[in-house]
Amino acid sequence: MPLMNGPEFVTLLVALMVTDLYLVATFRSARVAVMLAAATIPALFLSLEGTSQFLVIDEMITVPEALNLPTSSVPSWIQGALRTTDAAVGLSMAAVGSVGFIFLASCVPTVR
């Protein structure tokens, strides 16, 4: 089993590049910048490894419910108790879904 998946690895590389560019601009030395950026690799790895590889009950309920409010089966959603979550999660997931990357709603079994 790989330690990091593709998106986590890409995020690690982008973070290293940004860190290196910042350090080059700060210290005006590519050698120092590369050494200091290399020192951040363990912390970046531990911060990113496995972050996108789990799904908890909150995401299993929140995302499909926020995307499908008219047919929600959760009473608190029907009563409008989670309006902030509707705005924060619903809009962002709808935007991601419009691009075609949302798969969570189709993966979670619905309660009927």
C-alpha cells in the first residue's frame, strides 16, 4: 500500500516548490534554500500523508444532504438548522460537482 496518493504527492511537491522559491527570495542563495526546503520534507510528509484517504460519517451524511436538500431525510436539514453548512459545504461541493469530480453522493447509500 503506497504511503501517499497522487494528489497528496502533488501537494507535497507544490509546497516544496513554494517553500524553495520563498527561501531563495529571502536568503538570495539557492544552495541554502534547497537545504532548508529539504529540511521541511519530513514535516510536510507527516502533515499530508493520508489526509485524503479517509471518510468519516460527517462527510458521508453532510455532502449528499447539502447537495440534495429537497429530498433530505435528515430532520435538522428539513428544519433549516444547518444553514451555515448549507452555504459552506453545499456551494463548494456543487461547484466541485459541476466540474465533474464529485463522486461522494453516488457512493453513499441513501436512507429511504
